[in-house]
Amino acid sequence: MRDDGGATLRVALVQGNAPNAWRLDVARADDALRLFADATRSVTPRRPDLVVWPENAVSFLLAPNPQLRRAVADVVGPDGPPLLVGGPRYASGGEGRVLFYNSVYLLSPRGDALAFYDKRRLVPFAEYAPVAHVPGLDWRFDAPGQYTPGTTPTLFTQPERFGVLICFEAIYPELARDLVLAGARLLVNVSNDAWLSSTSRRPCSGRSRRAAPSRGRRTLGSRAWSDRRGGSSPVSPRTCGARGS
């Protein structure tokens, strides 16, 4: 993509096309990671400035699991681009409590976490329980438990100043505004729509497309769909994408 100042930024939107069931199966975590790694290898020869994986591309916690760091270092190489990847995050909540977040990480070519963003607007009944003990929904909040909303509009600075909207956060103009006011020149909307029916794809995609013009910024969308075809929705030219088989 090219901004108004004439600078060109090459962004690779990568879909691993891992079955949604693998997200809940610890035994398949490495298989899902391998699909994303293989798809990424197909675009790294085009020398993108940034590689983007969707929301929850990895379903394991990054901090105690070094396999993602090794995979990133192997795929992009020491001189490769940073990688934006969706995955859960945890932090101490005090008094023996652990808080979980729906997050995205910006990883260096060595796999080190440079920065992260925690989703600020969570989906009720899917990511948190708006009321306690909803009959029939208790299973949804079993381990690790419901997510905690983030509080900070993170401004990522490599390779350019950009902000992230996770899934349906794209329908909230104030979240895009926060990022633009913080200095973002690009908005990235990552999503995993694999748990939704096919009729839900188009509204999410359309709303993310409207987020950029409303704030005078370009938006890139990367989402995984339940039919395994995946979807990447660049709202600007000069992007490259890859899709797993």
C-alpha cells in the first residue's frame, strides 16, 4: 500500500486455513502453527514489510510456549519482517487470580514480543458473560475462563505506526479514532469468524472496510472463516496475501 506521502508499505495477509476444531485441541496446536508457517513461507520471497496472521491464529499462550518464537525465526529469518499474530495473553490479577485477554502480538524476526494489544470491546456471551450463570452457556466459560477487556489503544511502531482492531471492534468508530489520534497511519482489522455461520462474514468484512474512510486511514483486514477458505480484505492496493491449502 502507498500512503498520501508516497511511501510504500508491503503487507502480507496470511491465512493458514486451520480447521476451527484445532483451536480447542492442544494436540493440534503444532499442526495449526505449521499451516500458518508454510503459508508465510510462500510470501516471504516477495519481501513484505509486515506479515499479518488473523485473530487467534495461535490458541496457546505465547509466554510459556517457545515453539512460536522458533517458528517465526525459522520462517521470516533474521532480516525478515515483523509478524503480527493473534493469540491469548494472561496477566496476574492479584490475590491469586489470572486474567486472560484476546490479544495480538507484534513479534520481531527472532520471535521476541515487541508490543501487544488487548481487545477492548468484547463480544457478550462469546468472550464474556454479561450476567452470571446463564443456563446452557456455562461450558463457554470453562478454562481458561472469560476474557478481560483491554484498556489501552496500542500504537505499534514497526514497520510503520499502525493500530489494530480485533474482530467486531471495527464497528466502534471511537476505537478507530483513539488509534488515529495516537498517531496510527494504518488500521489493521484481524478476526476469526470460524465460529460464526457464513451469513455473519459479510457484515464483519463490510464494517471493517468502513472503519478506515471514517477516520481518514486505510484498513487491512485478515480473517479466518469456518469453511477454511479464509479471507483477506485489503482496503488499499499494493498488498500481497497467502492462503494455506
